[in-house]
Amino acid sequence: MTTPPYDFATGNTNPETFPAEDFAAAAAAAIPELTVELNRYPGKLGHARMRRLMAEREHDREGVRIDPDHIVLTNGSMQAITLVAETLCADIDAGGDKCVVMEAHNYVGTIRAFDAMGIEMVGVAQDAQGMRTDDLAEVMDRLAAEGRRPRFIYTLATYQNPTGAMMPRDRRQALVEIAAKHDCVVVEDNCYGDVHFEGEKPPALYALDPGPRQIYICSLSKIFAPGVRLGYLTAAPEMLERILAFRNDAGPNTLAAALTAAYLDGRLWQHVEMANAALKTKRDAMLAALESELGNLCSWSRPVGGLFIWLRLPDDVSVPALQTAAEARGVTFADGANFHIHGQAGPYIRLAFGFPPVDAIRDGIAELGAAIRDIRGA
Amino acid sequence: MTTPPYDFATGNTNPETFPAEDFAAAAAAAIPELTVELNRYPGKLGHARMRRLMAEREHDREGVRIDPDHIVLTNGSMQAITLVAETLCADIDAGGDKCVVMEAHNYVGTIRAFDAMGIEMVGVAQDAQGMRTDDLAEVMDRLAAEGRRPRFIYTLATYQNPTGAMMPRDRRQALVEIAAKHDCVVVEDNCYGDVHFEGEKPPALYALDPGPRQIYICSLSKIFAPGVRLGYLTAAPEMLERILAFRNDAGPNTLAAALTAAYLDGRLWQHVEMANAALKTKRDAMLAALESELGNLCSWSRPVGGLFIWLRLPDDVSVPALQTAAEARGVTFADGANFHIHGQAGPYIRLAFGFPPVDAIRDGIAELGAAIRDIRGA
């Protein structure tokens, strides 16, 4: 597959800020120290230094101390999501209700995984501030009235994918309270956490509710690189034990965790700040290009973090038609329908700005604008 | 957890032959070349150089050319096993028969995974030459007579875990023919493949049957290191597509695959021969120690490859009693009952010889002998 010149389709990260030299030096220094560990199976939790580092990361961001032995490394956050879903839906054959409540527009990988697992997805309405908790309350009450009990509430509260929305603190508090009222587990997927450009940083849900109801998932894919496939999860010990009983992969990747920890240890936030500054420049370039090319035609989100802009097309431009026209001009993007839990078509597309250079962002958005005008003129 | 001085419990590899310096150098040289690839999601197949290298490995061993695009990298062979099992058991809700035919003593990780997936395991008798194909024929005929159709036959034909048995060519041929007669998929787990000490190397099952019925799984855990979590699978294109539809992990580890490929490329067999020579010395040391310490008390396998010796205890020594007595002397091993598909207790233990130094093997087997004699004397 040839990469299109203007690839806005995938949530890749910025190669320009990848610390290749320092990472190579850290890796070369770390490998000889790893000889014994690499020759053993990793165990269910994974490389200790990375777990300690991620406990520090959570403490620095949330002010909460997590025991590193309550952190489980996973092959990206996706393995954490499927492990948790398997665990919480395990007794379905015993007559349970295999249903999950989540933002109606959500990450396509999660939607596909839940679909493959036979999970019924119940959508909650969203706006520029993320999941609408008034709608969540209604959905949960309605399900309860029907005698149904969802397995968990799944939320991307921070820099939501695909909408880019940041849920403010009052909604987070409301979400936690609704979950408590219905005694429902909350699975918070914070995989974009720390890809922060400006504004407030409301607390993670687990920082608002220290009880056993919260399961928290995070990742290094967006602050370091997706190719290292490093995610992690934390939960109360009893829940963690239930989740680990479903781990049948002989453990997470020691090499990737150890080398990445060797690089990040002592400079995690310095690295994150450097990477975020470059991503903010790219976001600004995309917002500026959208304004100048599409300002009178479309509307779009203004994300304060994450990797995506969510764009609403004019009603007379269909997404499939635009995909064809844009591809002819070397532009790819993601169809918003793929991110709807039931594949519902709509006037939305998702634009990823992390990977392409600033010049390509400018030129590509100009091409996208031309493609839209072509369609409208035809 | 403190490591016991004489750890014969786990199938770890030999740290003494781990090429730490050369691997560190290869990693440091490779990382800068990987900047773009690491910042993208890996795709469903994984790092191309490693897939090409594994296609070469298979060609060198089996004389069969596999298109590298028909090789899928996985997080260890365990992910390959669970992906394949998920795929082949997917239509169970539509009334299928979720049953798998396999060696009755088998890898504990596979047994646990199948168990968690609700798979019914039907055992086939084994001897020093692996799965007894006369019994396989009977089992398959019996199931057919009952109107049942197993989802697949799962076999560790080469250096079987836990028994260490090597299935000779005629049995492999028979297995392939029985599978054809019943039109049953065969899943061959060759994760110990290439940990070879002496004697013939019969062909893999896929080399005996080029048809679409064979699924083949292999690994780098035993020829390089388990901490890199690198496995792979290959199958006919249509089957591969079905399997990939179940991959929901956003792809395999680029970093681990790329660094390991950078080291192994051009010296795969040289590395394997060096590692095998040291493992053979360890196997020989364990066999010699068993002979001198337990020659008149126990019987055991004499594996021509792999990492394990399968030992039969005297009838008056129970495994749990021996575990307690041996642990007090710093010796750990695996209870054979864990490797039985239905957990059936028996007079067997599995001894792993890959990880401990030769001295520890000698001293540890002496302690094991003393523990056995203690129990018999009591």
C-alpha cells in the first residue's frame, strides 16, 4: 500500500519529534542489563520499571498513588479493553445481559472488538463537552426500568476519539455519581491522556472515585509511539485478579517495555512537553488551513488535546463522494460513520493531524477544500 | 517472588547464550531507521523484515516457499493459538460443536486458554513418539459416529510439551490423512521447532499437506528469547483472512520484531546452532544427573530437542508431597497434572533444563533425588 501524500486517516504520532538517537542510546545501554529478564517469561504484570514509571505518571497527573503491582502492562490499550470486556461479560452464558453503555461516536477499534464479542452497544449523546451526562442518566434509568443492567460504562472522557471533546470536571463528577447510583462499573480509556495543548486538565474518573467501581486504561502509544504497543490498566485488587484470570498470552512484551522505560525514565514530562508543542503547531496549522479553505462551508471541533479534528460537511456533500474526490487529490481521512456504534452514516469526517508535516497539512487541507468545492459545483 | 536456586519449573531459555552485546549493537543501529514505522500503527501482519526472515526460516527448514504476506506476527505463539481457536469456534452460538482433539498431555497455557473459551478438549493417547495416530483415528471415527465434528486437531508434533516427544514422519503422514478423511483443520504448534539436538528432522505437517486444511504456528521464544514475545502463524489466504478478522489488538509489536530481525538477519542459523549446542550440554547434564541420582527409581524421556524432560515418579511418591519436599531443598518443577487436558493427576513431573546453569542442574537433580528418597524412607 502506498501512503497517500496527505494522510489524515490514522491516529499516528509525529515522527519529527521521535527521539531516535537518545532512544537508540538508551536501548543499547539497557539490553545487556536485561539478559536474564528477556530469557524468562514476563509474568502477568510485565516489566517492573515501566510499571513504576506509569505509577509515577499517574501520580504526577492525578495526585493519586497507585501501587505499581496494581498496574498491568498490555499490548497497547486495545488488549486492555478486550481483556476488561471479556472479564465483565464472562458470565453471559449464565443469562447475563451483554450490554455496554458508551459514547455513540467512539473509537472504531473498540466498536469492532465489542461487535466481535457479541456485545450490545447502547449509545449516549455527545456534544463539544463529551458524553452528555443528562442523556447518560436517562439511558441508565431506562435500562434499569427494563430490568437491564449494563456490564459497564465505557468512556473516552479526555480528548475523545473521534470528536476530540474534553469532558469537564462537573460532567465527570456526574458520571461517577450515575455509575454509583446504578452500581455500574466504569471503564475509562485515557489513551490520549497527556496529549495536552492548553486549558484545564480535569481529573481522571478514578481520581474522583477511589472505590472499586473504576477501571482505568492508559497508553504510551500517543505520548511515545504506537509501534511499541504499550498500554496498561489499573483497577482495585479484586477486579484486577478477575481480569488477570483472562490473560492467556504468556505476558506482555518485556523488550518493548524495558527499552521504552529506559528512555523515558527521568525525562517523561520533558519528552511529553516537547512532543505536545510540535503537535500543537500541527493542530494550529490544520485549524488555520480549515479556516482559510473551508471557513464558510464546514464546521469543526477545536480540540485542546489529542490527535483529531471532527469536521461536519455541508449537507450536499456525501462522505463517500468526498472520499473518492479527495483520494484523487491524494487526501485520505476517516469516515465518521465508522466511529458510530451502529455505523450510522452522517455528515462527519475525522481528520488526524499528528503524523503529516505542517506543509502537508496546509496543502492537504487545500486539496480537501478543492474536492468539496468540486462536488458542490458539479 | 524470589527465584528458587534450582528452578526447573518454567520453559525459559538460556541467558548464557543470549547475544546481549551484538543484539544491543543491532538495536542501536536499527532504531533510527525505524522512526517513521514506529510512529505508525503496525497493521495486521506486522514488521515486514521479520516476516521475510520467518519465511526464509520456514523455507530453510521445510523447503516450502511461503509468501511473507501470508505470515502474521503475533504476541508470542499464545496469541496465535487463541486467535485461531476464536476463529474456528466462532459460530458456536449458531449451534456448532465447540470441541478440539489434541494430545491428552499438552501445554498448560493452551489448556487454560481453551478452558477459558469454553472449548471441550478431547484427548488422544501419546507415547515416546508423540500423538498415537491409531488412537487419533479411533477418536475421530467415534466423534463422527456420534455426529460430532471437532473444530480442529491441535498438535505439538515436534519436541512436544510436556513429554518432549518427536512425532516421526510416518505418524505425521497418518495424521494428515486422518484429518483429510474427516475434513478437519489441523493446527500445528511448532513453537519448539529448531531447538534441535540430534537425529532426524521430520517435515512439518504443512509441508506434507499443501492444502487449505493446515494452520501452522511458530515462535521466536525458544530460539531467541521469550521476553520479545514474538510468534507467527501462516495459513491459506482465505483462512488467514478469517483469522485476521478476529485481530482486535491494533497490530503486533513493531519495536520487538524490528530489533530482533535486525539482529537475526544473516545469522539466524548461526545463532540457533550456538544456542542449541549449549542447551544440548544442559540436557545431557540433566540426563546424566538423573541417571546417577534416580537411575533405579524413576524413568524419564530422552528428548532430541525442546526444553523439557518428562519424568515418571515411583508409585509411592505423590507429586504434591514431592513438591513440598523439593521446595524445601530449593527445587521447583511442574506438576504433570497441570499439563493434562482434564487435570488428571498422575506420577509425572516436567523438568525444564534451559535456564539454570549446568552446575545448578547437577546440584538440583541431586536435591530432587534426596527429596524422593526422603519421602520413600519416611
